[in-house]
Amino acid sequence: MDVLEFLGEVGRVALRVFILIAPLLAWQWIALWGRPYRRRAGGLADPTILAGMMVGIGMLAVILRPEILSWDAIVSVGGFWDLNVAEFVELARRMAMHGPAALLAALQFDDQRRDLQAWLVLAVVLWSIRMIAVWMAGPPLGAVRFLAAELATLLASAFATVYLGPLLFWSINRLNFWLFLVAILLIQDYRYDEPPLFGRLVGGVRLRHHAPPHPGMALPVPDPD
């Protein structure tokens, strides 16, 4: 393999990776953009993001059929999740486009609509408490920017969750044995990085400020020896 062939292969792989993570990068950008307008200093306990993820989980619950979630359907060659990158992106796009309509239809006609309604009401209550609390304290940079940032963060979290679900199942089909290595790396990231990968994804970056020494506190004197 000559240099140009190697560079071309690296470029094709990098392009596929970028296409796959682009929706997640967009989610991160929206979360970071809206944080100053939403009075968020960072951290994972963000009710707006959690509420959006709950809405996304509700969409996945009505989109994904039980027969395509079995282990055989996920890992089998030629199964539902055995797709190339272009086929997977098209599948994820269709799920994101038809997710809201499927959710509304399930809320009206599904036999288990009461369970789904209870789940979504919990998401709405969580988001409403967050909105009311900030509104009473006063939006930091204006009410219009606050509402726009909150709505954008909620929608981005919902649709990113709809994308994350199929991405997880498709990754299991693609990675097979290597999934265990990825799981180990994520566990190590969770143990030693602050914030962990998910926190960095949703903009939950909390800056560490070191308090200045007290005026009366003696500073350590280096040993001349």
C-alpha cells in the first residue's frame, strides 16, 4: 500500500466516523450554546436535557418493534441492524422524522397510552419546574433568549436520544467482540475523567476554581537545602 492509498483509506474512515458522530456534535454545540442563556454553570443534573432524553426514549419505545430488539436480530449477519454506514444514516433519519408523529399516534390510540402519558407527564413536570425556577429568579440574558435556548436544548436532547438508540444497536452489530473493549474504555473514562464522556457530550463541564489562600494563612516556604 503506497502513501496515497493509505491516506485515501484514512480519509474515508475519518469521513464515516464524522458522519456518525455529527448529530452528537450538534447536540453538544446546542447544549454549550444555550448554557449561558439558561443559567447553567455545568454538571450532569440538567432537568432540560433529562426531560428531552425522556421524550426521545418515548419515541424509541413506539418506533422500535420488539422483534428487532432481540439479541439474534441485533448481532446476526443479514439481520435488521446489519447495515452499512449510508443505510444506517438513512434509517436513523427516518426514525427521527417519523418519531414525533408516531409518538402522537401512540398517545391517542395505543393500548398502553396511559403508561406513555405518565412517562411524558413526568418529563413535562421536570422541565416545568426548571423553567419556573429560572423564570422567578430572572433569566440572565433576557426572556426570549432563555426560552429559545431551553426549547433548543430540549429538542436537541430528544432527537439525539432517538439517534443514540439505533446507533447503540448498530454498533453492537458492527463491533461484535470489540464492543467489550469499548465498554472497558467507557468504564475507565467514567472512573477517572471529570466529567465523564456523557457529561462532556451534553456540555456538563464544570470548571474547577481554586480558592485563594486566606490572608492570615502561612504559605509554605521551600527548603533551601
